[in-house]
Amino acid sequence: MTTDIAESTSNGLGSDKETLYMLGGVALIVFGTGLVLSSPFIRRYLSQLGVGNLAQTVIPDVERYFKLRAM
């Protein structure tokens, strides 16, 4: 009986620890992406690829999707 309590306690703590690691990893990815995108060379390269134009093209479709979903 005591092993069940010990296992559930360790599993609960392990799950919290894994969640903390996952969220920390996501935060590092977002931070790293921000650092990379703040570089003027990367911005110039992305503007040549037309990534901004792609975003402007997609926004009306997303708005239309949310209107249809709200119905």
C-alpha cells in the first residue's frame, strides 16, 4: 500500500517536472525565434521571399473561417 502512495507521488511530481521542461523549451524556442527574426539580414531575406505578402493573403481566409465557424 505504501508503494502505491510513493509511486503516485513520484508520478505526479514527474509529470509536473516534465510539463515545466516542456514549457521552458517552448519559451526558449519563442525567444530564439525572436532573436533570429530581429536580425536585419534575416528580415531582408524573408522580405525577398515574400513572407509578408503570404500573411496578407491568408488573413482574409482566416477571418472568413471564423465567421463561418461562429454561425
